Amino acid sequence: MNSFNNSELTSFENDGFLVTRALFNPEEINLLGQTARADNAMDNSSASRDDGEGNAVRLALWNHPGDGIYGMYARCRKVVDRVEQLLKDEAYHYHSKMVLKDAKVGGAWAWHQDYGYWYQNGVLFPNLCSVMIAVDKATEENGCMQVIKGSHKMGRINHILSGDQAGADMERVEEAKKAP
């Protein structure tokens, strides 16, 4: 079984997230990245969302994991076993999303809590987990995902529309950033 150790579990409970490097080997990540970059159907079905500052963020979103390569990654034991260990419950695939950032011109994704979206879709309890797999190197310069350590303990923050995106109330986000 692929599992976290006690130190990682404690870190998850305290911080609200874990970074697992090399969960997939370079060959697996290259295959996923090459497939995504060559996936004209996904590219053509992607939607653009204004980030509130006039820049577009493109993304493809689907609810069923499917039998293709994306579903294989979403359902693989490396992911599912770890998610179930963190949730202490059976994993359920809510949706998959591929953020398609255009180099140097792509917009940003608004600060948010995933639970802020899920709550609006009828999910009453935050016993959920998001998994992000970077298919390209993720750096601050290219717009990597950022998280606020411990913010999961704040409870659900109200989300408001910013451009085409629903983002967390920025007054709360700024206060969360100041927390130790």
C-alpha cells in the first residue's frame, strides 16, 4: 500500500496540505504532459474564465474520470490509497480539471477554498481532498499553485465573484496570510 507516515499525517492535520514529490516517476509525468499537450479535443473543449484583472485562465473540466489516461491517473492506487488514508474514508471522484496556462499571458486562478465551491454544489461537510499533479515544473514565475498553511482551520470562507471566477473574500485571505 502507498501510505503516508505519521509525520506526514500530522503535517496534513496541522497545515491542511501535503506536497508529495516524485509520486509519479519522470516517465509517467512526461506521458501525462505529452498527452495533455497533444489533446486537441481537451484544448477545443476548454473554457476561458476572466481572472478579475482582465486576463484569461483556460481550463477543461469533467466529472467522470473515464477510461482514458486522465482517469487512469485519477484512479490509480498511488493517489486513491493516499487520499483514503487522509480522509479516513472511501474516495469519491468529484471532478477532474486541467488548467491550461498560456505562457506569459495566462491569467491567475482566484484565491479560493475548494470547499467553497463544493459547498455550493450540496456538499455539506468538508471531508474532501484535492489532488494536484503538476505536468510542468511549477514555480512562482510560471504561476504555481499557492496555499495558505493552516487556513483549513478557518472554516468555510464566503466566495464572491471576481471576473468569471468565484474567489474567497480577499479581506479574509489577507488576514489568513498574516497568521503564524
